[in-house]
Amino acid sequence: MAGVLDAVDQRTQLVGENRLELLLFRLNGPQIYGINVFKVKEVLQCPKLTILPKSHYVVVGVAHIRTGTIPIMDLGLATGGQAAGDPKTCFVIITEYNMATQGFLVSGVERIVNMNWEEIHPPPKGTGRDHYLTAVTEVDNRMVEIIDVEKILAEVSPADESISEEILETAREEAPQEKPNVLIVDDSKIARKQVSRCLEALGVEVTAKCDGREALTHLQEMVASGTNPAEYYAMMISDIEMPEMDGYTLTTSVRNDPNIKGLHIILHTSLSGVFNQNMVKKVGADDFIAKFNPDVLASKVAEQVKHVNEK
């Protein structure tokens, strides 16, 4: 176990190669789950918890870790199942999502596996809309379920999706006569909805795709039909961590294709604390923003739409 815990801090960031590392863990049962190591700050035996009155039922308490106090959520309860177990015998996975740090209580931590995003697949069709999976994969002939953490956080502590009136007013004044189109790419249903609502408030038409492979195929089909994606879309807003093809590989593929390389690309990521700005530049993205700040997102989109309109 010590080797697994130590490895979290030692792993290099496998960005730009369509690869990832998964930390495998369990939730009060034999099923194996995974979380991208890139989002993990630390793994530790559950510390002493302080109960907060009137907190969300999945928040089992708060813990003082390092230099701050963070909420600890029971990941079993958060995904609609049984509690992970007695906190005294459980582990906490400390993560950083959307510019905030939180801990997830799990019953056991297994190991880290190195994988290719092509081995990570969307949840099977027919599983409904209420599940908490963002992807699935297979390790040692066992299915591994990758949890949609953004869905959990949106339910436990919903993000403020409102855009300031000042930004909305400016966008209305500078809005072109014809609605601009924006392509968004994200494997999280919650993230797609958040971004879509934000852009639609600006008067933008949205096309949404679930992963980099689907988005690239869509762009290539546009070219084949005689449409220039860089002229049709004001921009593409892409997540980084996605099954089949990640956002870095998608960006690289776009920049390497002479038919679509002119597309304006913003990488929109929940990898706030450890985000590699040099890699963003290396793959040729035009900008990046951390999830989910509606004012920042709206400002970036309005700025690009204005730029396109002035051409």
C-alpha cells in the first residue's frame, strides 16, 4: 500500500500521448472503480473527521489536512450505493476539481495502472441517464468503472451558472445578426449542460460531442461535405480528459490537418491545480480556462465571437 500512496506524488504527467494513469479503488464491494491520477493530490488513511450540521448527506465530515480544511464525501453514498464503510478503516482520495480541493472516502485503494485513452470507452448505451459513470475500461479481465466526479460535485455543491449582467449586456450589444456556432467536446453530461447553458445565454448555437474521437470524425465529415469547420464554428471548446481520444490529442490532430487547422481551440478543464500550461502551448491550443467559471467562459466566447465577426 505504501508504494501506491507514494506513487501518486511521483507519477509524471502523461499528457500529449493519449495516455493516462488510473488509481483503482473499491467501494464496499468487489467492483473496481478508477480515477485519473492527474487529479489526485494525495491518498491517505482517513483522518479524524469533524461533523458539520446541515451538510449534504454524502459529506461525512471535514478534515484538516496540510494547510487547509476540506470536505470529505462518501463516494459510495454519492453514487447512490451503500456507504464506503467505517471511516476509521477507510481511505481518503484527495483531489482537485474545478479550482477546489475535496476528499472522497473509499473502502480500499488497490494500485495504479498505465493505460491508453483508446482503451477507455463511454458507458454502454442503454444504461440510462442517472448513472454516475463517465467511462468504463477493463483491467485484468475485470471491468473498471470511471466515475463522473463532476456530476457528483454538481449535486453536492452546485456551481453558480449565472453570468454577470455586465458581460451579458456587452454580449448583446456586440452580438452579430447571425447566431455564431460553437463546438463543445466533453464526456461529462453535467459539463456539457453547464457549458451549453452558458453559451446559449450569449445567443450562441451549440453543437456538443462526447469525446475527442467523435469530435474529430465530425470535423472531418464536415470537410468531406464541403464545409470548412474553421469558418462554420467560431471556436471549439474541449475538455482534456475524455475516453477514446483526449483533448490534447484532439487538438494535435486538428492542427496537423490542413483542412481544419485554422479552428480556434480553447481547452476547458477541471485540472486546475496541476494544469500544464506548457503542454497547452505545445499542442497548439489558443487558450485554456479552468472549469467552471461562467463569467470567464462567457468572456472568452464573446471575445472570440466579436473577433470572428470583425473579420
